[in-house]
Amino acid sequence: METPAHVPSLSLAPTPQRKAYMLFAMAIAAILGIFALGSQWAQEKADQERHKAFSDQQYTQAVLIRQSLAGLINSLHAQADSLATHALPAFATGTLDYESLHALFRSANSVFPDLKAMAYFSDDQVLEFMSASDPQVIKTMRNAAEEWICGPAILTTPPGQVYTPPLLITAEHQFMGMVAHIKVKNRPAGSLVLIVDLGNMLARLAGGLHAHLKGSIYVMAADGTVIYSRNREQTARNLLADLKDMGKQSQDMLLSMLTMPTGRHICTTPHLTPDTRDCEFMSWESVQMGERRIIISLLAHETDIFTLQASLSRQRWILGGLLALILTGATAFFYRQRSRQRLEDHNLLLATQLESTPDGVLVMNNEPRPLLWNSQLLQQWQLGLNPRDDRSGKEILRQVTRQLIDPRPFLEAFRTLSSAPGAEMRGTTISLKNGTVLEVNSNSLVDERGNYRGRAWFFHDITERIRSDAALKQSKDLLQSILDNVPSLVYLRDAQSRYVLVNRRYERFFGWKTGTYEGKTPREMLTESHAASIYMNDAKVLQSKKPYEHEETLDFKGRRHVMLTREVPLFNERGKVTGIVGITTDITSRKQIEERLRSAVEEFEAIFDNTLVGTLLLKNGRHIAKVNARFAEMFGYPPEEMVGRSTRFLHLSDKHYEEFGEQFSSKLASQEIMKVEYPYRHANGSTFWCQLSGKALDPDLPESGVLWIVDDITDRKKLEQLRDDVDNIVRHDLKSPLSAVIHVPQLLLDDDNLNHDQRALLRELERSGHHMLEMINRSLDIYKMERGTYHMEARNLDLTGVLLRVLRELNSQILSKSLQIEILVNGNPTGANEFIVSGEELLYHSMLANLLKNAVEASPEGGRVTISMVEGTARTVAIRNAGAVPEPIRKTFFEKFATADKSGGTGLGTYSAKLIAEAHGGAIGMHTGEAEGTTITVTLPGPVQDNSDP
């Protein structure tokens, strides 16, 4: 059967329609291939851009946290340095009271809310200021502070530097300490300890990031201990303990963080921390806190960050199928989605940056209506509405103005800037009613064509800075006040020798006006020669990095000054010299005194070497330090052989040497000048007598030196011995005729022809003879008392009876001058009152006779002589008359042969009275004056208890 001709036969040959279909299918396949390749390229490109964007974002946040934390730490260091350098030394020396110091502590706590404790430890007290209320927290901080101030590292920390001890990191507490030594006049005066809640500080700094930041924030110490984490269970955990369980990339990343100060890292293996998944991005920054370093790390995870990216990728593949049907629409939609994604990424980055800044930010359009803001703005102004709900912006403006102390200047500036698109505001401060002070800055926003689109407002909280500046100013004023009252010239110059600070005395000395020195060099303020000297001395300090002390002579205002200067270098935390502190003292007067002292010493040396009496200087336990020629000649030794030797070789024997030390050397501390006569041995072996007058250079420390004046009195001793021998002969020769004087009245009394008056006269003559014999015998006793050989036979006796007998003997003299005699016992007129003392009656009779005889003779006609006897632990007898002792003999009143040219006076009465009082273990003294007369006071021993058996 034949096929019809209009029916086309099947053939593989392409027809025009089939070619069109095939071309269309090939075109679709090509488009899909091109789209797939383009989509893959776009995906990789987008991934790279997102990687970079998020890596930059994390780096920016890490830097922001590091800068904020470093700023707070530096401020705390400055506060600690200010307290340790100025406030606490002033408190230790008493120039700053406790209330002012406590006010400084409270001010520091208000400026730094994370400052939980401040303590001042000294030898005698501990001052604390705690802002925490939990007793367990307070105990922990006290224990840490006590451990820190005793640590070996702080003991080697130079004064003036703040030491940061090891961090105290536990699951409950994250504390950082600052310790500084306090020194006053280069002597330790205690330690200052500041304790900061590091965990709270980091939480506050990182809290603003958690709302918009994907991933985790970790803050670690240099040893791998976690200080802060969003997951509180990770706090105080040491990551190095899990190092073996990590992948190789995680190990490298962790070790890089602990060893490198800053960096970024991409890790694709898990297990850096137990809660991590496939980690993509890591950025970290380091903060140096004194001797401690902490690492701030931001971790972002693929599943956290790119959830939106996965969704958008699926949308692109769905749109790819649609693009196969509607190529043009799909292509346009693809580019729209890509732009939208970039915009979302940009908005996410912008929102994160807005939340990470500590300033309040508000962006308004040209209507004006709020467009963008951050949480800091809401907190600063305590806004009770969402700015998005205020479409006109008027409600925000009303709430803002209600919180301002004076809203008018701000409203005027707001209206002016709203009507002037090109205007700007810089550094304007406004004060809120709650005490907050804000610094306001405002910029206009224009598009690419230059059209005004709105305005951005930035509100920076400067309250803490103002308080810190006020505290710093107070500290500076206190330092300036202290320096202004220092008698020396004090200055501070920087490393370029420019003046930074001087005290008032420095300004007055050089005639400068207050404040004109700041930033000036010595060459600008002083003479060329003086400036050249300053530059040379500064160069020595800068090169040696050590204190430098020097003297220089300065001709200024027609006078020559000798100046003593001590300069000390100042170092920064890197050990670089940043300035020089100097203290200059005008020692011109001291130099003049030293010159006069040198001349005086030379004169003393000349007098010492050429005096006619022997001079001896003893030091270090009676060792000879210096002798003059006369002393050496007196003892027969060359001077050089005597110096350095003990005086033992000059004494007659070791016993004499010891006795001298016991009797005389120990008394130098209680007597200003001590006189003694003592025998010594000459170099040739002979014995000779010396009179010594000694005085301790320092009575409180006799070992520091004793100066002795020595004179040879051997000839005088021989004369005295001759006189004593003559006295003994006279006493012996007087006793023979006295025997007749005593016995003749006894024989005459046997005669019955005598009347009563004759018998009384004979008895009186007999008593006078006996008394004269006793007086002759007593003169021998006085001699023994002088020699210290008298043996006392004391007994209890009534001194009133002895006194009455003496007055009867002086009755004729008393009547001749019409004197009144008043006797008081314990303040009462004597009657039958007894006044019992211990001693020898004849000696007391002799003493009272001499003293009363002098009182009667010195009293004016018709005067009064008062004898007052008072009982107590010892017995006191005071004899007063209206006459005054002549001025020439007042100092030698009780010395031998001291008399005021009195007719018949020998100068022995008061001398013997003194010997008798001292022989009884008592004492005697005299007070005299023209108005009050003369009072002789004698102290005598009380009665002795008789413990013998009946």
C-alpha cells in the first residue's frame, strides 16, 4: 500500500518546529547551567563577604570591650596610685583626718561601682570600706586582701607602683586586686588594697552585646581559667584541663589565644568548649592589668549565624526552577533578594554596633520622626515608651525635657538644629535631675545627592568622668597644698625638662607668677648658666635611671645660695622614664653653721691641747678617746700610748678601778657635773692624787662620751694632811685644860657657902664645859663624815626637845633682836607634841644649832623665825626667816668655808649641817629671795621599828 504524499513520513531529520524545541530546550539547559554556576559563584561570594563581615564585627566588638575594660582598669590604677601616693601618706602623717579619707573612699566607690572593697593596712590599724553586704563575700575579700599584702611579689614591688596579685576566680566570685605600698619619708607606712568585682564589670560591659550578638563571649585569664561566660557553669573552669580532648585546630587556637595578645581564627572542628558545635569564627583581644593578662574572645557558630543564610539558599534554588520558566522575572527577583540579604546583614551589623557603644544613639528623619535608637538611650533617659510608637517625636521630646534641670537651652538648640540641616553640635553638656551629666553631639545626615535626610544624636554619659575629674582635682589640690607647705623647693619636670608642677616656695624663690611655668623649659624661665646646669643634671638622671643628689652654688638676687638637690626619676608601666621629681633645699645657713662649727672645733682643739689642766675624753666603756699634753705629762705616758686603752692601767689596782666605776661613773647620768678626788698611779709606779670634774656629753647615754678635767692635787693633799694632823693635836691639847674647867665647878658645888644663883652659874659653867668637850669630839666626827668613815649609832629620839634646848642656848641673841619664834608640828603650834626621828641626838643638836644661829643672825629686828616640822614617809624640818642669802654665796651656800664676810663666820656651819643630814641618810636644801626670805628644808629619817624581843 502506498503512503499518501501529504502525510509526512517520520524522520530523525530535524524539522523547523523540532529544531525550535531543541534550541529552546538547549537554551533552557544552558540557562540552568549558567544559573547553577552563577548561583554557586554568588553563594561562595556571599559566604566570603559574610565571613569577612562577621569576622570584622567580632573583631570590632572584642576591641570595644578591650578598650572599655582597659579604660576602667587604667582609671582604677590611677585612683589606687592617687590614694597610695597622696591621700594615705597624708593620713599616716596626720595631715588628713579619718573622715576625709573615708570620703575619698566613698567617692571612689561612687565613681567605680564595681569597686567592692578598699582597705588600708598599717602596723596599728586596719581601715576598711566595703560596698558588699554578704558576710561570706566580705570574709572572702578580707582573706584575699590579707594574703595579697603578705605575698612575695608585693614585697619586691617598688614603692609608688600598683601591684596586681593573682586573680581570685571561683564559681561564686571573680575578684581582681590592686595592692600598693605606702611610704612616708622613705619608711613603710602600710599597704592599700582595692578589690574589684571583675565578673560584674565584664557582665556589664558584655551585657549590651548579648541582645544582638550571635555566638558566645568568653573572658579567660592567661592560665586558661574562664572568668566570664554567658554560660555561668563555665566560670572558673580551666580550658587547659580539656586540651587533650580538643581537636588539633581547637588546640592551636586555644594556645594562640593564651600566648598572642590579639588575633582571629577560623576553626572547623568542635569541642573547644562543651557547648560548642562546628565553630567558624574566633576573635580575641588581651587586656594587661598590671602583672595580669586576660583574654576577651568572641566565638560565632555556623548554626547560630547562618540560619538565615541556609533559608535564603533554599529560596534561591526554588527561584532557580521558576527562573527556568520566567527567566527575566526570576533574575530580577534573585538580585532583589541578594540586595535584601546584604541590607539585612548591614542592618544586623549596624544594630550590633549601636548596642555595643556605651553612648545613647537616636536617629531621626527630617520630619522629625525616630528611625533608629539603642537600649542605652532608653536607659539614659528612662523613656517609658517605644520610640517606634511616637511617630511625631513630640512625646519623646516631652519626656526628655521633663528630666532636664534647665530644658530651655536644649530646646533652643534642638529647634535651631532642626531648621539648619548643615549645623552641628559638639561637646554640649546637659544635666539631668537624677544627677546624670550627658555630653551631646549631633550630626546632620545627607544622602549621595546631598539631600538632608535627618539627624543623628549621640548622648555620652560623662557623670563618672566628672566625678573622677573632681576627685582627681581634689587629690591634686591636696597634693599642691601639701607641697606648698613644704619648706623646700619641689618641682616636677617631664622627660624634655619642661615644668609640670612646682610648689609655691619654688615660685616665690625665683619670683615667678603662679601658673606661668607650665610647659616652659628652664631656659625660658631661668638664666642661661642655671638652665645649663639643670639640663646637665637631668641628663644624668635620665641616663642612669637612678636618684641623683648634688650640691650647687647659685648667685641669685645679689646673694649666694648653697642648694642641695635630690632628683628621682618617674617611670611608666613599661619602665620608661617619663619625668623627674626634685626637692631642692637651701642649705646656706647650714653651711654657715658648719663653717662656724669647724672654726669652733679648731678653737676647741687648740684649747684642749694647750690648757694647763689635764683633759681626758672617754668613750665606749671608759676607753680613752683623746688626751691633751698636760694629762699625758701628769701620768708620765706619751699621748699616743694612752689613746684607745681602758683607764684600768691608770688606777692603783683593779679594785680601785671597779670602785670608781661603781661610785662615780654611774652617777654621771643623774648629775650634770660631778667632782671627785681620787688617787692614781704614775707611769713610774708612784701614787699621786687628782681632782676630777666630769660631765657626760649625753646624760641619757653616758657611753657616748664623758669629758674629764683632771688636776694634780698631791701638794694640796699633803697640806690638808698637815692641817688634819694639826687639828688632831689641837683637839688633844684642848681636852686637858677643859678637864679642869669641868671639874672645878664640881668641887665648888660641894661648898655649902654658895647661894642659889652661884650654884646655877657653876652648873651652867659645868654644862658649857661638857658641851665644849662634845663639840671638840664632834669636830672629829665631822672629819670622819668628810672621809666617809663615820659609824652612825642611831636611835629614836624626840627632835622637839633637842630644838627647845638649842633655842634656850640662843635665848640671849633672840631677846637682843626682839625676835618671835614659832614652832609648828604638822601645822599646829607645839605643845606636848612629839616629833620622833631616828639618829644621834648630839649630831642633830649641832645641826639645828648651826641652822638656827644663822636664821637668828640673818633675821631683821622684830622679825619672825618659823620652825615647821611635818611627819610623813620621811620627817621634814623647815626653818624660815625674813632675811635673804646674799647673791654671791647662794650657789655655794652648803660648801666648805662659804661665808658672806660675816664677822666671826667660818663658813663651816651650813657645811657641817649638810654633812650631818647626809650622814643620817637625809638631805638639805635652801630657797631664798628678797621678797619671800630664806627657807632651809632638812629631810630626816623617821623612827626605826624596834623588832628585838622583850
